[in-house]
Amino acid sequence: MSDLIAIAFSAFILQNIILTQFLGICPFIGVSTKRSSALGMGFAVIFVMLISSSITWLLYHYVLVEFDITYLRTIVFILVIAALVQMVETFLKKASPSLYKALGIYLPLITTNCAIIGVALLNISNEYNFVQMVVYTMFIGLGFLFVIYIFSMMREKLDHAPVPKAFKGAPIALIVAAILAIIFTRFGGLIEWIS
Amino acid sequence: MTKKENFLKGIFKENPLFVALLGMCPSLAVTTSVENALGMTIAVVFVMVLSNFLISLIMSNEKLAALVKPVRIPVYIVVIATLVTIVEMLMHAYLISLYKSLGIFIPLIVVNCIILGRAEAFAAENKPTDSIIDGLGMALGFGVAILIVSIFREFLGTGLLTIWGDLQFDLNFIFDFLRISPLGMFTQPAGAFISLGFILAIIAAVSAKRQEKQINQVKGVKANV
Amino acid sequence: MKNNNGLISGLVLLSLGLICGLLLAFVNELTVERIEAEELRLKFDAIEEFYDIANYDLEEIVLENGTIYVLKSQSNSEIEHLVYSFRAKGYGEDVEMLVAVNKDLSVEGYTVTYQNESPGIGTKIVGNDFNYNQADDVSTFDSIGGATVSSNAVKAIFTEVSERAQSDFNGGLYDDEPIDEPNELEITVDDFYDSDLFDIEEVEIEQGTIYILRQDNQIEHLVYVISTPGYHDQIEMFVAVNKDLSVEDYIVSYSNENEGYGTKIVDRDFNYSVANDLSTFDSISGATVSSDAVRHIFSIIAERTEDDFGGGLDD
Amino acid sequence: MARFAGGKAPFLRISDQKGKNTNTIMRDFLIALLPVVLFSWYKNGIQVFLDGNINFFEMLYPLFLIIMGGFLSVVMEGIFFYVTDKKNNNLKSISHKLTTSYAVIPGIILALLLPIYTPIWVLMVATFIATIIGKMLFGGFGHNIFNPALLGYVIVGFTLSGFITDAGGVFNGSEVLIDSYASATPLGIFAQFSNTGEAFSFATLVEPYGNLWNFFIGTIPGGLGETSALAILIGGIWLVARKIIKWYTPVIYIGTVFILSWIIGINVGESGIWFPTYSILTGGVMFAAVFMITEPVTTPTNPLGKVVFALFLGTLTVLFRFVGNLPEGVATSLILMNIFAIPIDTYSGIIRTRGFKKPGLSFASVLFVIFIIIVAYTIIASVNMYTAFLPIINIWQVI
């Protein structure tokens, strides 16, 4: 149990996917201009990430390893994720139009989001078992949501500010990200007493 | 557009990282040392040139293009993923320390928007030779960009410049001269964000100035007329 | 025509996938051996810093929190050095360290092989700059000055190494491996002497049993069955001693030691130069703890055997 | 003042009041800082001089450092205005801009946060981060998300902490002697206890520095301006009297820290009132309460928001101080709360105008739950009650 808590906390804060692993920077810069879109993107990422990580994990351990063709993992994972996003999109459209309305427009962006395949690959290289994998993926996704949401709040404020012209857009966003990264590194000891 | 223009546009005018803001993830993650940035550049050049070449080869054949068209994105992905996996295996076999330090970002070349973007936007509609030149230009443009970031970061973070293996320049004497020691922050994630942010801002400022100049020139020409 | 388009496109994709898969299989075939070799080289690269690995037989033992590399001498396959590669929780991620320990428990060196700490803490670790007062002997460690949490990781690694080094050199290394079935042999006096020729009497002593073989009421031979604690379990040995105090033969009848040690004992591979005269012992090379047991048995016998033949048994 | 008239919340009210323009606010703020500056000069300079340990010029050094901080931040901001706005870069418009953006304040506060042995160049880097990165790049005064001085302090603490403790300042001659006046801070000693898990007591925490009265007066080691609760209180009363700040924000913040540390103290077996008192008198709690969380730009502007902000801040300060491995919890918790000032401000404004209806209600309930969780976690984690939870967790594992 305590190892799961440790995995969850470090996935959420210490190994935060955006601020320390540099995955999913494109949506971080691109979609975080408004609070609502940040929320939508965050939930869509959690949703797709959980499904794709579970499927790729099962595929890897029960097919690729069995047949000794682990070197095909990149190509298999990317195809699976692309097909999966497609399927989720059609399924959502039919099954739950309201959910589709909320997440739908972010789904196509997700295929080329390196966070999804990145986490799928990290789950393999970290040698997690299935439960650990689910917890890790869940909290990586929550960390993504958390950071992109607080980031969007700041972006909304920055939009009205007379930021120097050269710094408008991505540069100031990156500087804010740097400050966030520094703040996040200071959370280290908060969970130490558990282990 | 001449071949030279085609080649150079990737490096300057349409630089994927500095102008189009594509491929941010690897440019933040692997720029801790010049060596890593060089290794990443090699991998990207290899994948990009070959994928552009192969895709344009497929698409320039009309019959094949007609067949491929409905499934072209999966086809691109398969081609790119294959090339990436080949790079990964070769690097693992022959440059193992580099492979270890680039880690997950080698397989992630697959989702690097630059490569898929160029396949769709350029290679699918141009001749193989042009596509190779375009791919080379774009990949080198990306390489130059991450090299700049990595020089900035490695120098400020450690005072060294690691070109390849043992080939390392110790520039700490500059820090000694300033009576400070290197700022370790720049090897950290925060330093990555701050470096890229400032470099992008400088580039934005420079290009804004140049545009202003151009507008002024145009105005001046008009006034003279 | 139009209906077929989707199917044909699918076939194109499939064939492309097949081609790519075959290509990858081919490249994999070419590189797989080199990748394995390189991985191995990388693993031992760090050890090269301390020892010249060409001179040793290498063995890896994977534990939960790290790996122990065993460097055995090539001539008599004794453990010469142990290199511990252990992980411990650092401030951010795990800190991984190599600690090289010699047979006499002196520390050859240590180095941090992986850390991802924040600057100030991290840099101190990488430069081995944490003021570790390294004693000659692993049993005495001094505290580490410097950054708190990370050095806690370093401290934890050193503590663990110091705790297990001694027992590792003495055979505890293989404790974590599965234990084989105990080696149990049905040994009787008949294996040494023809029991029909003698009157056999059994005497229980503290450490085991002595069979007294008498001929015409004279003690001709004694067969000691002594058991002493080995590393993992008791070791039982039959030692047959003649009247002139020469050793007829000895057989290990029961041992339950781990692979590498147990087999040595069963095969009598401990190079025990038994002198004709029991009073002179030679040392046993080979596994330490187990052979300690063997040596212990012999010393018990040597201590009492003269007395036994002289009639001490009848008291 | 035109820039603030267009709905910039912080100064709408104040600038409407008669005779309360930017200049008077700045003047009042500087007057409020005066006791702190003077005490810091007395403690780090005059007292050491009177003891005969440093010469006259070295005595001026603390004052010099503080003024240097203000001067540097004005200069940097001036250069920034000169470079970015080419059209009106004459002296007059720049100096007008400098006064309207309170250019001198971040530098002075920054200098007051840093310890006496800070080298001048570190101060320079810190003021650069504070004024240029923390303030001007975000659009200048009124738009910054993070408290500039605090940002400078946090980043310098993150990157250059080694230089602050290693170096002896400009007048290196007094390095050793200053150590005895600014040695290990109380919180540094406290951190050793929480790291090793040993019990602490009045004798180990307070007695090395005399008694709690010394903590109140401020003759203990620490940052230049943060040690003296007395001087800070005088400044705070002045600011409240002049209606520059609201009295309840500092009171709620300090109160939260006080009560939480009291509860934690009782749980670890220190029921004395000294422990919570010690808690609020050490580190930057007092200084932050009066001069930083009342800052109008980076904290919520309406009363409800201010109360929520102060409550969260106090809890997080205790959390970082007792659970995290940061002996000083104030800076990290405040810079973290700077981010959340934005939603707190928005939603508390909604609640204030529309009452507890959607969406204010949902936000309030989420906030309440988070608050309860943080408070519970802080108390549980501080007294290491993990063992008390073990049986529950074990049952969970079995299931």
C-alpha cells in the first residue's frame, strides 16, 4: 500500500509529467489559454491515457514478450493508440454525446501527444505490475490536469497584462513553467514519513 | 523555389522549433549537454530524411498513391515508427551511453510533430529529391535549434561543453573570472524552461525588429516613388 | 471498384506493416548480440574503476534493492571482492551507488552511479563530495556531513553494505537463493570397515555418536559421527580413525548448504589435507563457513581421539 | 494613475479616496518598513560596532545592503523602461513610471529577507529576478502573478544558497564576527529535530537564544528584517492605521499558524503555550503577515478571498514547516498560494455578489474539502500518526 502511495505522490508531483519529464508540452503551451479547454484537455488525456496504458501494458506482457518481439513495441504502441483514439471518438459520439461534446475536440490532438505513448513506454521501462501501472498512469494524468489547469488560470491573467511584446505567448508561458517547476521541486519531503 | 532555398528555409525561415514551436518536448529534455543534442540531431536527421524520401517515393507513384490515400496517416506512422525503431536499435548497439541518456525520447521521435507534419505537408506532394532536401533542412534546423539551447544550458549549468565522448571543453575559467561558479539550476527542468523561454523571446524580438526594418524600407521605397 | 478501395487500402497497409516488421526483425537479428554485449559491458564498466575485471570470474546476484557483483579469483574461485550496487530513496528519485569492498572488509571505493537530485544536494553527491569519513573497515562508518535527505540515501546504502559485507564474504551471499534439497547420504560403518570383523558399540557424546570397533576387546577403529552447525543447517560427518590415529576416510553424510558451498562439501572438495596424523591439520581452502564446520568437526575429533583410544571412552 | 482607473481592482478604491494617491501609499509603506530597517541596522551593525568587533564603515553595511536592494531594483526597472519603450525614454516619463510601479519596494523587501552575509552580486541577481522576471515580464506592476521579492528570494535560495551561507559579504573582514550575530537560525535547529525524529523541548529550541522575549524583540539570528516581531508590529499598526492594509489578513494568518502548531505541539507532548508562540516568532511568519500577504496585487482583493487566502496560507506554512523538509515554510507556501489567489479572488467575488449559489457554491465546497484534507494531513503527518493508520491500511491490503 505504501509503495502505491509513494508511486502516486511521485507521479503527481515529483515526476510531474510536464514539469520534470517534459512530456505533453505541446498541449501545455497550446491548449492552456482558457480554463475550460485546459480542463477538457486534462480529462481527455486522463481518459485516453488510462485506456491506452492498460491495453499497451497487456499487449506488451502477453503478446510481445511471449513471441519475443519486444523490439516492435514502438510501432505497435503508436498504432494501437492511434486506432484507440479513433475508436474512442466514434464510440463516444454514439454512446455519450454530452461527454463527446466535452472531450471530443481534444481527442484528435491526443494521438500526436507524446504524453500518451510516453507513459505507455515508461510503464514498461519502470517494470510496474498491473496495479502499480494503473495507479502511476492515473496520477500522471492527474498531475497533467493539475498543472495545465493552474497554468491556464495564470495564462488568463497574463492575456490581459501588457507583457513585453517579445515575451508574449510561448516565452512567458515557459518562464511561468520554470517557476512552477521550482515550486514543485520543493514538495519533496511532504510524503517522506510514509516510507 | 531553388534547391538552396528549399534547404535553407528549414534552418531559418521555417525553423521547426524557433518559428513553428514544434518538437518542444525533446528540445527541453535532451538539451542538458551538447552531446545529447548532437545525438538527437543525428537520429532526427536519419528518420526525417528517410521518411520524407520513402513517403514521397510512395506518393509520387500515382497508382500507389491512389491506394494509399485513404490510409495515408497510418502508412506514414508505420514508416516513421519503423525508421525510429531502426535508429533505436542501432544506437543501442553502437552508441550505448548516448542511448541511455536520451532514453525514452528516442522512441518518442515517432510522435514528433515535425516529422509527421513534413510528411503530410511536403513529402506527399513533392518529388523524392526535393523531399530529401526538405527533410535534411528541417532536421538540421531542429538540430541547430536544440544545439543552441544545449550550449546555453550546458555552459551555464556546468561550465563545460561536451561535444562527443571525451571531447570536452572546460570553459569554467570564464566563471572563475566572474568569481562565481556555474548555476546548477540550468541542468534542472526549471533551467530548461527558462533557457528556451529566453531564447524564444530573443528570437521574437530580433525578428520583430527585422520586420519593422523591412516595413520601413518598403515605406521608404514608396515615399521615394 | 469503389467498394474494393477500402479493402485494397487495408491490404496495402497490411503488406507495408509486414515489410516493416520483417525489416525490423532483420535489423534486430543484426544488432541483438551486440546490444547484449554492450549492455553487459556498460554494467561492468563501473566496476572497472575499482578492479580489473579480466582477472576475476564474475558473478551477479540480483537482490530486491540492487545487485551484488561477486569477483572470484580465477585460481581457486574464492570470493576476492564484492561490489555492491544498491539503491535507496533519495530526495527526488532513487540514488544508486556502487560500493566496492575487499575481502578484508576494507572499502576499495565508492561512486554514485545514478541520482536525479536538485542542485546543491545532487552536485554534492556526484562529486562524492559528501565528506564521508571512510574508515578502513566497513564496520566503522562515520556520519556524512552535507545535504540531509540524499545523504540519508547514501547513509542507508553504506549501512546496508556494512551490515551484510561480513556475512556475504562468509557465504551469506547465497542466502537469498533457493536452497537445494539437503544432501543426505545413508552412511554406515560398513562404508569404512567390514563390520563383520568387529564388535561394534555405540557411544553417544555431546556432538554426536562414536562407533567403537573392537577386535578381541581392543579398540581397533573409531568412527565419529559428528554434526556441527554450518552456514545454513547442520553438517554431519563420518570420520573413521584408525588405531594409529591416521584417518581412514571421511564422508559428509548430511549437509543443507546453498549451491556453491554445499556441493563443495559433498564432493569433499575442500582440499582438506588430512595428515596421517590427526594432530596436524592443514587449513581448508574453499568456502569459509562450511569449511569452518568441517574444521570444527576435525578439531573435535583431534582433541579427543587419543584419549578415546586410550580408554577414555569407557569412563 | 490612468493605468489603474480602467478597472484594475487593487487601487480602484484607494485611488478614489481623497489624498491617497500612489505617492502617499508608497510613502506610508516605506515609513512602515522604517522600524524594521532601523532594528536590523541596530542588530547587525550598531550593536556589533558597539561591542567593538567591527569598524565604523562596516557598521554601515546592513543599511548599505538594504538601500542597495532598493537602488538596484529602481535602476533595473529604469533600464527596462528605457529599453522597451523607445518612444518616451526621457528621464521624466521614466521616473513617473518608476513611481507608479513602486519600483523601490521589491528591492528593499528582498534585501530584508536575505541574511546579512549575502554578497552584493547575489543581491543583484535576486533583484534582477524579482524586478525583471517576476514583475516586468509579467506586464509590470498590477499584473504580476508572483510576489516579485518573494520570487527573487525563492529562486536565489534554490540556485545560489551556497553563496549566501559561504560568503562574508563585501566587507569580508567581519565575516567571522558576524557569524556570532547571525549564526544557525532557530528554524535550522528545529529542522535538525524534525529530521532525526528526536523530541524537542523548550530547553533545546528556545534556551540557546535566551527566552521568548528575545524572539519578540528580534535579537535572534535570521534574515535582515524578519527577526524582530516588535519592529514589524509597529510597522503593521502604522499600515493599518493609515488604512493601507486590512487588519484581519495578518491576524488570521498568524492565528492559523498559532493554533495549528499548538494542536501539533499537544499531540507530540508539548502542551506549553511557548511552542506555538515560538512558531509564529521564528522565521518569516511575522514579516510575511504584515508586508507580503497584504500586498494588493498577488493576493485576493475582496475580504472573503483574503480570509480564505490567509487560512490556506497558514495551514500550508505549517505543513511545509513540520512535514516537508523545508525548515522555513513561509516562502514556498506563499508563492504557491500566489497561484491560487486568482481563482480564490474570482470565486469569492462571485460568492460575495451572488451569495452561495452555483458556481460559487461548488467552488466553496471543493475548497472546503481541500482545506479539511490539508489540515488533517498536516496534523497527522506532523505527529507521524501513520502507525495509527497501519491497521486500516492492512485491512485494505487484505481485501
